[in-house]
Amino acid sequence: MQLSTVIFDIDGLLVDSEPLWNEAASEVFKLYGVDLTEEQYKTTTGLRTKEFVQWWFSYYNIGNEEHARAEKKIVELVLNKIEHKGKIMPGVQYIFDFFYKKQFKIGLATSSPPALIELVVGMTGIRNYLHATSSAEDLLFGKPHPQVYLNCATLLNSAPLECICFEDSYNGMIAAKAARMKCVIVPHASQTKDERWGAADLKLSSLQNFGELHFNLLNP
């Protein structure tokens, strides 16, 4: 089946927000006497904030009654940090132009809340390219479950096999592949040699490195 649709993740792919999520989580967790290491944080990259909080609060035996409060505070902090310190990743304008010229349907599928989608869409100037956006915030399961990608494909009126996804996290890659979509992984430079990326259809160091050769390999 020929590709007709492209779906992008947001955090770490379109905007360099993962360090800011880390900052926000660290600030909130310290209120509870918890200091997450960088390695601990990496293991839960790509999860929704509620799952991230539930996982680590359970690990450190912090009461369930604090989950919602901590989640809300992390999201508030990270939105503020992205607005004031967030940097657009290299190649964002290029990759959206690339698929726009091919008349692809274009969507976003993220674990983050709609407020973050709106913020990043405004920062990146991609609003006029988009046909649909999908957030996993209120879904029963977030990434690595494929539902957010399947929902976005439905909104775009596309079959999963017509879709190519761009991701930066392991959980996101698994979600895309579980949805039976092609997946291009653009990992953080510190994780580029991770053997797990072998599950992706293509690995790149930057969005701006994607070209016709790569497209033809994915769309024979």
C-alpha cells in the first residue's frame, strides 16, 4: 500500500522539550524528597505524565492521593518552560515542507496534553500544514500502546499501512510499529547507538537529513 500520510510525535522531535520535562519533574519530585537520576528518567521517556508519576511514585512509595497534584504541577511547569526556553529542533520547517509538497495528509500524535500541542504548533508555525492532531492524555492507554496513532490515522481518514511516523523515543517507536505504521526514529544524540532502534524502519540523526532516497526506501 502506498504511503499517503505522515504523523509526527512532538516532544524531543519537533521541540527540544525532553530536558524541560526532566527539569519540571525533578523540581516537583524534590518536593517529595525524590531525586531521579538521568538514567531513571530515560527509562520512562515517552510515557504520559500521569503514567510517569504513577510509576515513580509507586517505586518510591508515595501515596496515590498525591498523583493528580504532582501531575498537574509538572504540566504547568513544563508548559511555562517550553514557552520561555523551548528550542525548535533542526529540520522542522524542512520536513513539513517536504511532505506538504507531496500532498500528504499530516498529523501529530503525542502523549502530551492538548495545551502542549497548541503551544508547540504556535511556536513552530506548522498550523497550516496540519490536518489532525491527537493526544493520548485521556486515552485508557498511552504510548507504547498504539491507540493515539490509530486515532490520528482515523481522523486523517487513512489506513495504518498508509502512514509513516516520525518518533524520537523507544515507547513512541513501539507504538508506531504496533499500529502497523512505518517508523522513522530520530533519537537524541546520546542514544543514537542504542541497538533497540533496529525495530524502526529507518534511523536518522536529524529531521533535515530525510530526503527522496529515504522516502523511496519506505515507499517502494
